[in-house]
Amino acid sequence: MKNSESVSCVRENFAEKLKSWLWISLCIGLALTGCDLFNPQEVRVTGVDYEVTHDMLAGAKFTSRTGRDRRYDDLQWVFQDKTFLITAGQNGLPPVLAGRLLPEGLEAPEISGKWTVDKDKITFTEIKADGELADQPPRTLRTMFTGVLRIEAGPQYKFTRGSPK
């Protein structure tokens, strides 16, 4: 019986030490990831988008896209007071962007037209592909302002604010 009591004691001791080590590991892991169980703070929402206004977009110029694909970062996209102009870079226009603004199957190195913005949507009308009016209804894309002006057309297109000409 002494042997079985000894084994039982060793098991209990091991289980207690394992629980202690697991608790310590959990606390260290949470501390390293920034979680504070002992001093909860208010929940902060980040990346909130704010309403985009006409004044924010008028004069804005494209700077870059989100994501890792940089093949189309040399395109030019500018907004004037009521019009916009997108000019393809060396690799043409991004297919997703062209697909969101032009009728299916139509390709063009230049897209232009008129625009309006209301809260989180920009509407493109009178869209022209290489100067030719595209026969289609208005197109709408999502906008957001997170400290940076953004338009979502597949990836997000980022813009710097400017002054309209």
C-alpha cells in the first residue's frame, strides 16, 4: 500500500505543479499579447471610417492601393470639383477597378466622368472609356476616411487630399 500511496502522492503533486505552470504560462501569454485580465480597460474601436465629403475628394489624387500587388500603383486617378479621370499606368488598369466602372468586356486605358459622394458611397455617372460614353447605369463604390481617403474597388485605393482646379 505504501507504494500506491507514494505513486498517488507523486501524481497529485505533478498535477498541482502542472496547473501552476499552465496558469503562469497563460498569464505570460496574455501579458505578451497585450491582454490585461486584472485591469480591464474600455474597449476601443480602431479603423472606424468617417463620412467622406465632397470637399475631401475634390482635388484628391491617388497614392497607392492596399495589398501586396504593386503592378498598378503607377496609375493616375484624380478628382476635380465634379469630374474624375483615371489614366492607366504601364500595366494598364487593374481589372477589378475597370470591371467596377465599365461595362463587362470593355477595356480602356482612360476612364473619366462625373462623380458625387454621399456618406460612404461615391457614385460615378456619365462614365467615358477613352472619351466614348459607356452605355450603362451609374456605378457606386464604397468610400471611407480612416485618416486616409479610401475608395474600395477590390483593394482599397488611397488618396491624398488636395485642392480642386
